[in-house]
Amino acid sequence: MIRVSVGTAHVLGLKKLVTDAPPTTAYLLAGDKCFKDCSFCPQARTSQGRADMLSRIIWSEYLSEQVTRGIKGAVESKTIKRTCLQVVNNDTAMSQARHMLAQLKEASQVPVCISCNIESPEEGKSLIDEGADKIGISLDCAREDIYERVKGGSFKKQLKLICHTAKLIPGRVSTHLIVGLGETEEDMIKVIAQMVNWGVTVGLFAFTPVKGTKDQDKEPPALEHYRRVQAALFLLEKRIAGIDDFKFTNGALTEFGLADPELIQHLSSGDAFQTTGCPECNRPYYNEKPGGIIYNYPRPLTGAEIEKALALLGLVKDDGYHEQKVAGN
């Protein structure tokens, strides 16, 4: 058995769902209840949240053969472009993930990213040798004290693991970073710059309160705060600006190092505000509720949406748009 996100189940023909943004990546989850105790995660060791949830998404179990067949068909129809296999840190999840990777690679040539807790760079390379396209090593937090509080363990050790794995398998490592865990914009953007310099792909998330977790009562980040981090990530990844070009005041990003007309030109496509991470990963409604604030757009933005994003950055005149509050889950 393997868990499948509700949107993925819909695309694979396993479940009926009404959605305006189907996933372009198939999201799978191996294992239940993690050894670790991350304060934001319903899969955490002491979480009282639903066992079938990760972030705000429900993950139902299906036979792995059903899922493999569904992905094969979705790849052939070009509905699915990638598979992301997320692995819970417990005794059986990694062996389950390796088995699923072998089945997926036998069925089609779909690129597979495995997001897991590897013990060494060599273990990451072994997964690449077995057919994985990328290895996701989550950092989540942008500061050592926050990492210790939220996740436990050593921030420096995790940074070292990401760095050394990226050197061993260049271009094949990704990481997750969560905005809104207590860091400043400066904290987050400096860590992003470090990842970019190491050749590590960054998937940016907004903190999402989930019922039953330790952080269930914590507020998600302000949208203008998130938009500034998104813009900085975009400029860093595209090599349009470097960390030394940015200016910060009391931890907040106040200057991008570019004149406003040039900055508007670079951001006017709206690409900076779409979901980031591996190619073809759009994670629809992973951090959002339909009809609420959209942190990561799972599709190209409309002209009005781009205007709103630029207004939050202070680059165009505010047209009366006001940030809504996201209700806790």
C-alpha cells in the first residue's frame, strides 16, 4: 500500500474531485507516524492530528500496483510530468519507498524525486543510482535556534549533509524551506542564497497551521512578507541579483538592489509567485484553502494577480487590494 494525495488520486482516476488546479506531479507518501517530532507536522511523533494528513492535504491508501498503473497512464497522456515520493522517517518507510521507486521506473520513465531523511551523501547517491531523479533533504528552518525548537537535532549537521550531498551528486538535490516559523526575511533569504550557491533546488512553503500539531494555533506568515521572500528567491535563482545586492532593515528586505522599473520588468511575468521546487511541481492548495490567500500559485498568474503581488512589494500603486487572513485548519 502507498498513500496518495487527494489531488493525485483524482488525476490518476482513483477518486473523483472537483478542482480548478490539478497537480502536474504525482504526490505519494510512504509510511505513517514519524520518529521525529516536528512541531508543524501531523505526522510528528506526538502529533494528535489525523494520521492521513501531511500539511493540509489528505493522503489515502491505495494498492501500489493501482498507483503505478495510474501514473503510467497519466504520464502517457502527459497529465503527470513527475512523481514526488515523500518518505516518513520510520523503520519501514525507506524500504517501501525503494520498492515503489523500482515499480515506477519499471512502468515508465517519469522522473521521481524522493524526499527523505538520508543518513549520508552516499545514501543519497545510492537512490540516484537506483533511478531517482532528485533527492529532497528538508531543512525547513532558516535559523539554528528555530530548527532546534521546531524539529530537534542539529541545524549545522543538516546543512553539512545538504552541502556534501550536493557536491557528490551535483544538480540532484532539493530542499524545503518554510516561511513563517519565526525567522526574519533576512534569515530566510541568506539561507536561500546559500542553497542556490550550492546548486540546491529550493521548494518554498508557507507555514500552515494544522489541527492537532504543536503549532496549530500559530499564525501563517503575512502575504507581503512571503512575496518579498519569493521575489528574492526568483532573483537569486535567475542570477539577476546576489545576496550582497539586497538591503535589510531590522530583518526586513527593504531593497532588491535594482531600480524599480528593472525589478518590475523581471517580476512582471508572475513566475516568481508560482510554486517553486522541482520542475513541474505545482503542489495545488498545499498551503492554501480554495478561495483563500494563495501563497504559491499552482498555475500562471492572471494580470490582476500579478498587479496585486507587485503592489504588496510596493512596486505599483495599491489598487485597494487588502490581505485576507487564512483560517487555521
